[in-house]
Amino acid sequence: MYFYLVLASATDATKFNSGGNIVVAGLPITVPENLLVQFPATFVGFRDFAANAGQYGGFEVNVEGNYVNGQAIAGRVSISQLLGGIGGGLISAVNLDGTINIAGGPTLRINTPGGVYGPVYDKNKFFTSDEQNPSVSSFSGYPMCVPRSASDPDCPSTNRAPNGDRVYTPRNTSAMAPFIPGDYVTWSGITNGGEILVYTLTAENVQQKTSADNGDPLYLRVEDVIIAINDGTPNIEVGTTKFTGYLSDGSGSVSVYRLDVDPCTGAETEVQVAAGQLKAGDVRNKFDIRFSDTGITKLAREYRIKANKGAKTVAFGIQAGQYTAPISAVIWPENNVPGTTITQNAFNLFGQLKDGFVFNNQQWGQLTNKWPGAPIPTTAKQCTGNELSSTPSPSPAPSTGTTPPSTAGELPIANAGQPLSNQLAGSLITIAGSNTNAKLTDPQLTFSWTGPTGITINNADKPTMTFVNPMLNPTTSPTTNKFTLKICLASDATACNSATVDVTTNTIVDKITITSYQFANKNGGTVTVSAKSDNILKGTDGANLQLQITPAVNKQIPAMTPDPVTPGLYSIVVPGVGKQPTQIGVTSKYNTKAVTASTLFRRSWVRF
């Protein structure tokens, strides 16, 4: 939920990892131990946040959690004075005291405690800029600065084009470039007396170009890290994961890595989750990677986007060629069958929440004293508490406990899940199988799903699989398809057990949801609509959504355009409609009963 902060208090101020309580819009919420509060460019332990919460009264807080036995329990908390708020304006003056004047607007000051982007400002270390991954930059991600003196060697005026060009290559591509009057900047920050204390600042009309092939560093600017979760539960709609940004070198490409962290040592492991090229013909050097997980999503606190070249350490130790960013937004799955139980938010999919992590050279464990869900997950690793010490831990004493039970002679017992009935043709179906022999763990086994010819099974080698339900043949409706889960010992491919599950499809009438409806007084009145169907098939079997406008307009309205990335999502822009319609409606090929809207809106996410 996105609301205003009222109160925050820690349970035990003597514990660095204390949980506590937070009140948001009148709702009391329990905060577990080991929870970090996400600020725009840093993370802060809840105890330290609560100790300073008085200065953030009225700030916007995003809390994601679950109700457990009627009690609201937080799993993720983030804060800003205005979540998503961005200002913009033209620089009229850059001053040696570290301030930037905006023409007809406010005075800005960069919050840079280490003095990376200008004169040191260290009076608010929570709403700080990111001094390792440039949050103060040009459009192309090139680090920018405010001079500390008239001849600041760390912010040289010679790194701006002498002819005033704003698309250029700096003289020294390893040094920062100063902001100057005439730069159009956008910023995010908080009010600080008569100034805006900014933590992100971007010169939108400045594009420094570099060439990694000529030895230059390659800079990245990351705009979005949006993670859409597939939690593996049946009958859900999974959103679109999105990594968006820009490069200073138009010949580069990027790979995206999830940063898994050892909960005992803090060692990072890069796990590649995506890769992509720049958009063809885009002079902005933009990458826009989008996909939806077909298997269960695994998440981390941060992700690293790395270019294929141009890695280099530059001024102030900034590592060019990569950018590490926290998740900017989570899209939780939605139930796509009306009347079914809303599933809880699956915080066990976040490695740092489930297993713990290292922060400020201290071990923080799993979210405890109220895990935000049920059941409480088992951690992947137990820490001794000595892993961060310079003194090696003593060898463990010989065990005098019970010897773990042997798995010799044990066979898997396959469970393919409960039969699924009344399914929709064209929908994404999820089936969660399992081995029910508790003496065998999944790493000791292999899984194999098979089904009818013509149906493609995603994650066929995993316990949980998905498939797109084929279109019904009206002459054979309803149709039942049988799927088989075969589980074998990894050490013996002949030691197997199988189970089957039936999926019965009996309807083609899809559910339609209007996700956005906008009207603009331009081009003779323009209507913009997006909508989705839970029939995600393409082509003639797809939903093929159609817009209706009331009162009717004197023109042919074409079919809505399917989104090239997200199946089942459609959009349309219709100019020349005159006045704002009193109502719009959307129908599909298989559902002629229009879903209507009469009020303009953009979809927002509220999740608890």
C-alpha cells in the first residue's frame, strides 16, 4: 500500500536488526526483525529508520506484506517524500557553494556525503545520492558534477564541449563533466529548508558519447528495474519484468544479473537472468528488456546490469561498464479466476528475506518475530556467527547426535497435483507437482513433465510447470488433457515413479480487464485505451480485443493492437473522436459482452 507515514517505533533500540511497528494511514503494521527500509539510493535498518522517523512524518511509504492471523506483517518497506515524484527545469546558474538554480524554480543541492558529485553535504545520509552507481548523470549515464572551485580538477570545465554542443565526446572520458546553465535537468529529492536536497539528478538534454573500442569507459544509466513475480500458484496472471536504461556507447549490449548473497559471508554470486541489445535505430542507445517468468521467480535485493565492454575504474572509484540497482518496483501475480482465494505475497522467493544477508559487516538473518506469511520457510544455510571474523572458526566437534536417515532403497513418490476443471481455453495454466517421499529432497531427483502432442510445456524439468491452454474445438467441448509427472532418482534413471493429472477445459469466454483509459484534447480528441484478456493465444485464436466508443463516432475503429511482449495485452490510440466519450467498452472475439469504463484512469498497484 502507498500511504503517508504516521508513526514508526523499534521494539529494541539496542539491537541493530530490531523490528518494530509502523503506522501507515491509520493501519498498524508489525515489522519483523532483520528488515531493511529501502530509501531511493540506499538501505537503512528499521531501528535506525525508526529513530529518525519523526523527520519523515507525512512522507509516502510503500509497504508490502501479508495478513497473518488477522495481523498485518510487513515484508518490504520503502519511503520517499513523494514516491515517483520528479521535478524538471532549466538550469540558470551553477554555484560554487554546491547549489544549482532552476529558472523560475527551486534551488537544488546534491546530497553527496562523500563529495563525489560536488561539495560535501552529509547532514542527511538516508536520502543520499548513489556514489558508486552514478545517480547524478547525463542522459547517457555519464557522471556529472557541480564544481567545488573555479578550477576544480575533479569537475573540469574542459569536459564540456567548447562550442556548446550537448551531444559530444568529453576530452577526458574518465573524468566527470560539470552541469552548466542551459542544461535541462530532472530530479528527485526532498525539501530541505529553502532548497531541494536531490538524490538523483539527470541532464536530460546532454548525451556524452564514448567508444569502448577506442579505450573509453562505457557508462550506463538504469531507468527501471521492475520485477514481475511468478509464485507458481494456479490460475494467476504474471506481469512483465522490465530492465530499461541507456548506454554512452551505441555499439554495446547488456546482460542482467541477479545478485545472490551468501547470508553468512556476504559474498555475491552473479546469476544471469536476461540479456539484450540496444533498440535498433534508437539514437538514445536505449535497452529495453522485457519478459514474463514461466517458472517460479527467484529474487534478490539488487540486480547488476553489465555492458559487454568498456569496464573501467574511473574518477572516485566508480566502476564503469556496469550499474547495480535495487528493485524499483515489484509486480505481484494476480488471480485470474474470479471468486478464488487471493494468494499471499510470496516473500520466500526473496533470497535475502528468506535466508538472511550481510549488511554493514553484520549478519542479518531471516525475517523473524513475525514472518510475513505462512508457513515460515526453512533457511538454505545456517551461519556460525564467526564467518565475518578474521579468526577462522574452529572445526566442529564430532557429532554425537543421531545419524541422518539413509536414503538407500528409497524411491520418489510423484504427486501431479489436483485435477483442474472449468479451465479457459487460451489461458496460462500452472501445475505444481511434487515428490511426497520426505526422505528424498529435490536435488536428489529429476523431474519430467509430458502431455498431449501439440502442447508446449514450460519448465518441463521442474516440479512446477506451465503451459498455454490450446483453443477448444467446439465439436469436442469440453476437452480433457492428461499430463504426466515422472520423478526419478538423479543417481538411477530407472528408479522412477509417475503420476497424472487431468486438466478439463470447457469455456472460451475470456475475462477482459480495462487497464488504462485516457483522453486528450489533441488531434481532434484522442482516446487511448489498454486492456487485457486472460486468453493469451496469438493470431486467430487470440482474444483480438475491439474498442467501442459511446456515443458512436463517425469513423471505423480498428482492432486493438496486441502487445509484442506481453501476451493478452492490447492497446489502441484513436484520434478524431471529438469530445470525451461518456463511456468506452471492450469486447473480445469470444466475449461480446463489453467491459465498460466511464472514468479516466491509469491502473495503480495496491498490495497487502
